[in-house]
Amino acid sequence: MCSVMSPATAAIEVENLVKNYGPVRAVDGLSFAVAGGSTTALLGGNGAGKSTTIGMIMGLVLPTSGTVSVLGTDMVRRRHDVLHRMNFESPYVDMPHRLTVRQNLKIFGMLYGVPDLSGRIATLAGELDLTALLDRPSGKLSAGQKTRVALAKALINEPEVMLLDEPTASLDPDTADWIRGHLERYRDRRGAAILLASHNMGEVERLCDRVIMLKQGRIEDDASPAELIRRYGRSSLEEVFLDVARGRRENVA
Amino acid sequence: MSFSVQRVGALCLRYVYLLASSWPRLLELVYWPVLNLLTWGFLQNYAMASTNSTLFVGGALVSGLLLWEVLFRGQIGFSISFLEEVWSRNLGNLLMSPLRPAEFVAALMVMSLARLAVGMIPATILAIAFFGFDLARLGIGFAAFFALLVVTGWAVGLVVCGLILRHGLGAESLAWTIMFVFWPLCCVYYPLSVLPAWLQPFALALPPTHVFEGMRAVLSEGVLRLDLLAAAAALNVLWIVAASFAFAALLDRARDAGTLLSSGE
């Protein structure tokens, strides 16, 4: 399913987005929209502009030109009006190591104004198999456990928009698959829009309705995983990724 | 969404959890003020036995030292709480949460006061007990001096935090060293008249200079100079407004440079 949203229904809307870092153009005229209840992947090699694009959608990076809105709110000027309705997970950030998992979740729950916070933490701990870890310091957890805690933080406020950067990095295949299932169920139950950046092609094929392939800050292609595989005459999304990254388009239908 | 006391409380709770989980952090808060006090306090006791200089009247040296610690620790307490977020790579989480910059700053101010209390109360008790620090003599002036110095510390801390946001941990050393620029200029241990004439206008632009002059007036003449308090307060208003604009501008520069998500080296 590759659904280009109308502006009226888009949870995330990006138009003619450009970002220059000095003489380097990191993002070059991106336009796309992500609908509620859908999962879209940003794919591309290192330096393709994924992180910068996500940073601009979060409002943490200022665009050089173009517009970004989330749930109808301009993220450059009015991001605080909508931040309580979105959340994110990224390997570039961490939570304080000395605090326990429960303390960290409590603080973020308070920041997001979550009602019945104790109940919400208990529910998330049950769903993400964190109950036995709640009173352990976050720094003592394994990489996979930390990823689950980061996901719990990203879900603490039941966001309508989630931005995920490598959401199953460091997880064993079984746990990663379980997390993907959890994200799918959450998206369907909440009608949330999920935008993720990942280098795990299996994950993208499983989770995403739509893939935006980026190269040198531009959209190189934009379709569902199945459509991209068909279009490039390949048997997997990984092969499509390599074709795009290496500029091989001779097989494109 | 408007300013939220709950979000300020949430961030303060985070720092309380952190301090409570780490006794070395708590010890560090007390360690330096007490160590400084002992060194300078014993020097004062020795000097008072051999001279009658006005430097030592009413425990002026120890009073100056304690108030200097308020200025220094006020800034450090503010900046270190902020640095804790950078060190733990938590800044991105906070900046992506509904926490507003003004709420973040308010939490840093609250924690600066809390850290000051932990560090200064033991040092003040020691100063009263052993080194002739006369809190009653300073009276209400002490509260005014304390408040004025803390606000100056916050203004400097705000600029330091903005520079760390913009330039990453490369600017971290400023948090530890920037206040030492004030040390010779704001006349902690000697009157303004000791400075060369050309340097005095610079000293007078610093709010703490007026506070330390005021402290000496109370200790030597028993007079609380309201003109000095007013000058320090007016300068503080200018400093905190300028620091707020600088912080906002540096935050915008950091957003433009894309450094907020990867606030590190």
C-alpha cells in the first residue's frame, strides 16, 4: 500500500524542504506526507539526509527553506504546541544511567503530562517485558533491554506521531520481531503515524506500507516495499537499496 | 501549552534522583567550600593575631570567601545540572519533550539553589563556629547579598549553557573556569579603590563588585548601603536579560547547525 496523503489528513507533512550546512546541501527539496495509521521508512546510505530530515520534523534542526508540519502544526515556529502528541526514539540519545527504569519513565511521563502515570508505566512494563527491570538502574541493562526501555519512553504518552531511528538495533531476532509486532499493533490501535529510519531491510518490509528512498538529500524513489522490488526487478528490498545507493537503474520498470 | 510547574518539578526530580544515587556527587558539593573555608579561615585567624588590618574586620575575609562561594557555586550548580544532560546523552530526549526552554532554565535555577544549600550550610556553620563569621552582623544584608550573587551566577550559567548547546562539550571547561574572570575584578577581598583607575569602570559593570563593597560597608561601618544593593540589582536585571537573549540566540544557532541531537564533543 503506497498512500500519498492529502494535506488535510496528513500527520506529517513536508514541503520543498531544504537544509544546507554551509556549502553542503544535506536535504534538497523533499516533499512528502505521512498519514495517520501508516508506517513510512526513510531509507538511504550514510549522508543521504535521513537524520537531518527527522531532525527537521522534530523541530530540532531549522530548515534552510521549505515547511514541516506535524498534526497541522508548524514545527519551526510552534513545535511546543504539538510535542506532547509525538515522541521519538534514537540511538543518538540515551537515558540517565544512574536512574532506575521506573524513575526515568516517571520523569518522562511527568514531562509529557501523562495521566495515571503509575498505571501507564505498569501497562508499558507488562507489554514490553520490563516489569522485572523497573527498579534496576538504566545503565546496568543490556543493549536490548535499553532499546525496550527507550521504546517504553517513546510510547509513554501514547503518541499520535512516532519518529523512530533504528528501533530494533541491538535486539536479538526474536525480540526484534516481537517489538515490530508491538509497534504494528500500537499503530493500528492508536491510528498513529510512524516514520522510521532503518538499515534493516527485513524490518522495513515487515513494518512499512511505504518506503522513501533518499540519495544525496533527494527522493530517489517512493513506493511500497513490494512495488519497489517489482519496479527494480529484484527479489528483496536489500537489492533495491544497493541499486539505489550505487546508482544502478537499468532494470527499473 | 504554557509554562508548567509540573514539568519543572519533573526535571528537578530527575536531578534529585541523580544526587541521591551518587554519594560522590553530594560529597563534591560540600568538599570544596569546606576546604576553601578551612584554608582561608586559618589564614584569617593567624593574620588577625598579628595585624589589625581592615581586611580582617568582622571576619571580612571569611565573609568574602563565603559570598564568593555563593557566586561561584551558583553558576557551577546551574551549569553542572545542564551538563549532566549532555554527559548522559539525554538532551535530545528533553528537547523533544514538551519541556520548554524557560522551564528547563527554571529547573536549573531550582537545582542551583538546592546544590548551594547542600554545599554552603555546612561551610557556614563551620565559619560561624571557628572563624568569626558574624551572620547576625550581616543581618538582612546577607540574604540580599546571597540573592544578588546567585542571580549573577545564573546569568553567567545561562550563557555557558548556550555555548555548550552551540559548541558541544568543547565549551565544557567554561563551566569550571569562567567565574575566575570575576575573582580579581569584583573585589572579593579588597576595596574597589585598590584597582587601577582604568580598571574600575569594568569592575563597576559587574553586579558582584557592588555586593562585596556592600558587605565591607556592613562589616566595617555597620551600614547596609541600599545604593550599592540597588546598583547590583539593576545590573543583575541587565545581565539576566542579556543572558536570556544570548541563550535564545545560541539555541537557534544550534538548531540551525543541527547540533542539538548530537550534543557531544
